[in-house]
Amino acid sequence: RTRFRHLVGSFANSSRFALASRASAYFQTAVICARRRDAGAAADALVDSLDGACVLLLALEMTVKTVAACLRVDGTFVKRTRDGRTFVCASSGGFRGFVAAHGFDFVLAVVSVASFFFSETFRRTTAPFRVLRLVSTDPALRRIVSTFARCARVIGTLLAVLACVVYA
């Protein structure tokens, strides 16, 4: 059991898994961008099947990350003390840490999988939201978005002051 926990934790936190996750997000973005309004039925069927494969990969990825978080390991072995108690060497941050790191991806995976049980229109409407997943997988994009978020707060404050000056 300890060996299984270690394998799942080390696999979920490996650089290869992160690279595969990033590649999957880029491929999913390419598939979503490949959809054209004036495309024929054959092209729509191809894009739909590739989109289904991308959703399956996203669901598998989130399953591995969720299982690793539920096992509360980050690739280190669980230690046993002399009196038989066990403790994890380094926890993965608990529920809050999981939600902070993977909450958006988890909700996106649940909605994407659920969309296959609804109409085709609903599935195609929710698909573009998966493009936002790139932000969570690519550190450079994450820095860019955080920079814009910091600027948005300052710009919002300036606009509020400007509105007060104009309307006062």
C-alpha cells in the first residue's frame, strides 16, 4: 500500500506528467480552434471525436491528480515511527492546496465530461472554456495573467477615482 501511494504521488508530481499535461492542453486548444462554422459534416465529426479524446485525457489527468491528493502524498514515502504510527513526510497541502492548484481544471473536467451527456450544442458551447486551461499548465502564461491581474486592480482604482472626479 505504501508503495502504491509513493508511485501515484511521484507519477502525479513528475516533470513528464506535467509536460504531458501541458501538451494535452495545447493539443486541446488546437482541436477547439480547428472547429469552423462552414465545415462539412465529416470535418465536424472528426473535430468532435478529437474533442472527445481530449476530454478523456483531461478526465484521466484530473483523476490521477485527485487520487494523488486524496492519498496525501507528494512522491515521498510514508514514514513509520517505532510505536507503529504513520505520518506523511510532506503533505500536498490538503484540500485547500488541491483546490488552489487544480480547482479550475477539476471543475472544467467535470463540466466537460458532463457536457457529453447533454446536447451537442451545449458541448460545443462549453468547449472554448477549456482553452483557459493553458493558463494553469504553462508557467509563462500564468505569470502574464498574474501581471494583468495586478494591473487591472490599479487601473480599476484609477477609473474609480476618475469617475469620482468627473461626476463630482
